[in-house]
Amino acid sequence: DADVTQTPRNRITKTGKRIMLECSQTKGHDRMYWYRQDPGLGLRLIYYSFDVKDINKGEISDGYSVSRQAQAKFSLSLESAIPNQTALYFCATPHPGDGNTIYFGEGSWLTVV
Amino acid sequence: EDQVTQSPEALRLQEGESSSLNCSYTVSGLRGLFWYRQDPGKGPEFLFTLYSAGEEKEKERLKATLTKKESFLHITAPKPEDSATYLCAVTSGTYKYIFGTGTRLKVLA
């Protein structure tokens, strides 16, 4: 795998609070992705980044922002969390030996109450 | 617009009862089709990458095949530990990965 680490693994936050989910990878690949998973809706792309200066919106970017602090780090922020952002969030990146296939972290459970 | 549709949504099999999962796709310039396995609350685990029509790949009881419009994940003589959700995804030259909603597989002992 691409050694993708996500923190926190679980978080409960209140409506209106700012929350940041962090992702780091140890394999040094340029591309990194943030996905959201909801039951019955599959994995939906929030943001993706090709390098530190190249960040792109996915299909559901509204209400989210990202920061690529370094090649190995890609953070997802909810500036003002709302209950329908309760979901399982995944970060992904390719393995250097297989640039077409993305590998996922273990996920971050976020509950907004 | 790139799109992936998986069927069936859910499948229950008896142990040893072989079956196939379907992934239909539309994409401009396929760069890869991917199969993942996902256990509840876990991150998707990579299974296969297929690049061109006619390609096949195998791993234990799983075999993935690809045509120009769809892919199949064949499960031969499944065991209860094969129970999981199986996800299909595609990417094109944009390197956006589009996922289907998955097939929930339950294998009964």
C-alpha cells in the first residue's frame, strides 16, 4: 500500500465548528485525493491535488476546503460543520510503483451533532 | 461524463456457490478500471487493475475481466470470509477516479 495515515480516526463535533482532517503519505507521490462515503452513495470525490500548487475541486466540494502543506500532507477542512457532513472520509494516493492505482487510508469517521 | 454502475446492489450466496458481479462504465479514454474490496468501517483494499479490453487477472477465488463496456468480478467457490462490499472505479487521462456504489456480498456458511 501507499502508507496513507489519516487523523483523527474518529471525531464528534458540533454544528458550526471548524474541523480539520489530516492525511499524510510516506511514499512521496504527487497526487492525493479526498473522498467522502455515505451509505448507498458510494465514494464521492471532494478534492484532489496533483502537487502542492495544483488543487482541483471534485464533484462535491461545496462546504469543504483543502490545504496541501507539503507533498506528503493534504488536509481537508470543514469551515462550519453541518449534520449532513456526517460521513466516513478517505484520503488516497497512488503507490509509486503503480501510478494509476490509488490506495486508501483507513478513514476518518466524522459525526456532526 | 464518466459513470460507473454496479450490479447487483446486494448478493447472498451459499458457501461454494460461484457468481459474478458486474461493473458497467462509460469513460472518455479509459486509463484503468479498478476493483476494491471494502470491509465495514475500513478503507477500500485494492484487488485488481485492468487496462484494456480482453485483459483478465486472478487472485485466489477472484477473477476480474474487462470488455469495452463492462467488467466482471467472478467469485469461484466463495467462502464466508469473502463477504464484503466490492467497489469498481474507472479513471481517464484526468486522473479523477469515479466509483460505483458497490455490491454488498454476503456468503453464508
